[in-house]
Amino acid sequence: MQEQEKEKSVEHFLNLIRKSKRGKFKVYIGMSAGVGKTYRMLQEAHSLLKNGVDVRIGYIETHNRKETEALTPGLPFVERKKVFYKGKELEEMDLQAVLNLHPEVVVVDELAHTNIPGGKNEKRWQDVIDILEAGINVISALNIQHIESINENVRTITGIEVSERVPDRVLQMADEVVNIDLTADELIARLKEGKIYHPDKVEIALRNFFQPEKILQLRELALKEVASQVERKVDTEVTIDTRLRHERFLACISTNPEVARMIIRKTARLASYYNSKWYVLYVQTPREDANRIKLSVQRHLINNFKLATELGAEVLQVKSKNVPATMVKVAEEKQITTVCIGKPHFHLWQLILKTNTFNQLLNKLSHSDADLIILS
């Protein structure tokens, strides 16, 4: 463990060195269009300008919203480059001009935007990485539906396939992630007042994307994403001694299908309540080798793995003769705070009793500051 801590310390120091050379990256996230991301970025640009910071607007998209456009006068803009594409003259952010001017801070809207073909980069987020690597600080924004790993969830909620997406690793580069939050009622009120779309598009929007139940679910995704970004930042930048413990659950299952499903579902609810990471552990003993157990048992086990994955768990399969020792080892490796198992009459409990190491399990978990929950 000491060697691992040393390696983590060295890696942390190297990351700090790398970060010090590149610009700082701030991202505003919202659950949908119209929550006020661009408005907030322009407000921040004015504040920076008043404080003597060399800030430039690399690219901003007001969508003809009066409140947003009212904030553009007085801000220094980097002139956009004009590009001819399919017989039309279009405007794009001038990456090279930003790099040449080398301002202290640049505001770049719509991180997920696809650039007009022919330029250096295919996507705007790639332009932002180039700007950051040049040592320029960037303030940017995107909607939750444009994050790659959330795309499938968004499609389920809205029925819309979002084609412009940003890889999760780009968001993980951010030094600061800020959620611009509104309630569903506030967002719909803004829509009806004509503050998001032109009046002739309001009714269509209300029937489609801007429905309260959809907005509520997208809001939840945005809040969870920002929470996970903050947790990641704590894990990488706050020393272990002063760090608050993040809840992490480990659901330990056997080949008993009904019990396994119960443990998985109850642990999923606990993890959801705490908005925490969780794992499902299955320890395959020699007697449960794939060649020895029935196909029906294997099928139930696979279905339970699938259920766990769908509910957000990371499934761990380990071959071992000693189930309790493996549980403790995995709990230590994954920094588990709570281990969840079934009641005494279940198979896993019987196995623990037979191996005569239940006291050892409790002692080791207590030393690692992990709790044990017996689910019924």
C-alpha cells in the first residue's frame, strides 16, 4: 500500500506540473438550451475586463436572445474567419487569431460544435485543447446532452439522437465545472416569454423537448455530472488525510438468482440515494466453476450481471477459494465504505460461516473503516 501511495503522489505531482503549463479550463453546463450559460459567460467576461484581465470573445452564439445580446457591447471580440462551404459564406472561430493574440482568457461558446470542413480541427473542443495547450485560459459551455457517455440516457429521455458530442475526457480536463440550474417551471416560463426561441417555435418546443418530465430528468443528469466532476477533483487534488469520505458500495452476490437480484436492487437504491459509485462482486469458488454449475445457473448469473450494469454498477468477477478474504481485498482496493450482503440463511452467509472467518471479515472491515449491511 505504501508503494501505491508513493506512485500516486508522484503521479499527482506530475499532473500539477502539466496543468501549470496549460491554461485553466472552466465549463458551464446546463440541462438544455435557454438556461443562461452564454449569459453567465458574458457576465463573467465583463467582470474580468473590469478587473484588468485581457479577456477576448473567441466565439459566442447569442441565438438572437435580447438579454444575451445586451451583454455583448463593450467586450473585445476576436474577428471570426469567413469560410466558403458549398457555395455559402459561413463564419467560424479563428483559432490561429486567438493563438496569435494570446489573451489571458478567451470565451468559447458551444463546445460540442462541429467545425466547417477544411480547418485544422474537426470539432471546437479540439480547438479549445489547442488554446489551453498554448497557455491560454478558456471559459466554455455545453448542454448535458452533448456529453458522450450520457448520450444514450438523453436519447431515452427525449427520443432525440444528439450527433454533436464531447468526449468525457474533455470535461475531465476542466479545472472548474459550473452547473447553470433552473427548475422546469422557470425554464418553461422563459420559453413562453420568448426568451429562448422565436414565438412561432414555442408551441412546437412545448410539445417536444420542453416537457416538465423530460426537463426534470435532464436536470438530474446535469446535477449528477457536476457532482461527479467535483468528486473527481477532490480525489485528485485533496490529500487523503483531509479528504471527506465518498460513499462507495460493494454488493456481494452468489449464484442464488433471487437473492442476488434483491442485493443488487437494494444496493442500487442506496448508491442512487448517496449519488455514489458502486460495484457488484461475484467470487467464483472452485465448486462454482463454469464446468460444474448448470447452464441455467450461469444464465441467471449473467442476467444479474446485466441488471447490475443497467443500474449503474461496475461488475467484478474474481476466482478465489476464500470468499471473505477476497471481499475484504476488493473493498480495500476500491475504497469501499459499505459492503452489502444477504441475510444469514442465504448461500453467501453460509459460505462465510463454513469458512469460519466471519469474525476476521468483521475485524478487517472495521480496520478499513468500512460498514457491513445485511440486506433482507
